[in-house]
Amino acid sequence: MPNAITPDRTHGVVDSADGTPIAWSRTGTGPHLVMVHCVGVSRATTPQPTLADALAERFTVWTYDRRGKGESGTTAPYDVQREVEDLTAVIGLADGPVTAYGFSSGATLCLIAAEAGAPIERLALLEPPLYDEPDPDHAFRAEGERRLAEGPDVLHHWFHTDVVGVPAEVLAELPPPADETLRDAASLLHELTFLPGTPARRFAVVQQPTLVIASDSTAPEIHTWGEQLQEAMPQARLAILPGEWHGVDDATLTRAIGDFAGA
């Protein structure tokens, strides 16, 4: 697919470097911002369904389905560098500098992309998880594959309880996963592949201005990881904002990111 788009096109598909089709949407006007979603969700199933519209008051907002989810394609075997290329392809649709905003594992993916040289001007990261220990034998992924063989619902539940550590009281309030989420459950294995071996010190080479955001009511380790990134990265700062477990409301996020990016 050609990368050039016209002003009236608000959604489409762009081919990544390996030919995988990546579905994207655009809304708003202003400086460019690309949203990188968290694990296992698409534009249609994101836990931040109204954030793009909120950010569109200050930015031209690009959202996309990460490979293996929603309307985007996928290829095997999985390699996180293909996801870096996907993000780079979406950034290539913009006609100016881009802020990359990532949530949770999507924020960690943004760090990996910046480390790899993706053309990102600045980073806004909401609660990126960091996993110090590498997993050269892919045992973490293999455990996920065993759960997936039992059923996508089994993998989904295990991932959120044992990997993410969603508190029981929070999990009880969540709706059951949508059919589309279960259809894309195999994409949870992507995070099990790229999250091991992501200590903060790995990203000391990232030179872009970076805003790391955490809720004041989130898990303690999130604050620790944010502090570690602030210490390791030359232009990173941590902002603790009012929020809930693993989340900050749209208005607060939009204000913080807009002020950070000068939008």
C-alpha cells in the first residue's frame, strides 16, 4: 500500500517493511501523536476507548492495530523488530515530527522502538512494565503457549492474573473478554517474547525527551520502574498523577501530554 495519504482519509492500511498490512486511523489536528496500545487489544477493544478523541483536541492522533490484532495482519515467527517496523510505518504517514504515546506494554514497546532508532521525537509513556531478567530459552513464552493450547480464555486469565498481576478486586469488576479479544489472544505471546530483558538501564541510550507517567494509586513496582527510567535515561522525567490502579483519566493524561509536547 502507498504511504502517501490525503487530508480527507481518516483510516487505511499501510504495509510494514515485511509486507504485513497495518490498519490505522487518524483524528484531530495539531502536532502528530501515535498511540501504541497495550497487550492483546486493538483500536476497537482498547481499555482507553475515548483517549484518542480527548487527545485530538490538541494533536493529530494516529492509532493503529498492532500486528496480530484487530484489522492488522501478522507473520510468523514473531520478532519485536517487526513491531518496531510497524510503528515506523505508521509514523511515516505523518508529515512532521511525532510524539509516541504508549500504555503499559505498549509503552515498553515505544522504548524498544526508540532504542532501535525509530523516528520518534519524544516519548510519553503511561506505566511501562520492565522485566530485568532475560529469557533466552523463551520459557516465559512457552508457558503462555501451553495456556493457549488449553484455550484463549485460559491464556487471557493467566496473563492478567499471573503476568500483569491484576488485583482480584479489580479483575472482578472487569467485563469478560470480548470475542475479538479472545480471537486475538495468541498476540499475548508477543509480550511474553519481548518483555523479558527490559531493565531500565537498557534504555539509557534513548536520547529523546521522555515523560513517564504513573498513577498515584497504581502498583508500587510501577513507581519503582518509573523512577529507574528517570534515573537511567538522560532526558526522562517521572510524573505521578491522580488516577486509579494502572490508569489515569483522559483529561489528566491529555493535559500532561499536551503540556509536555507543547501542543
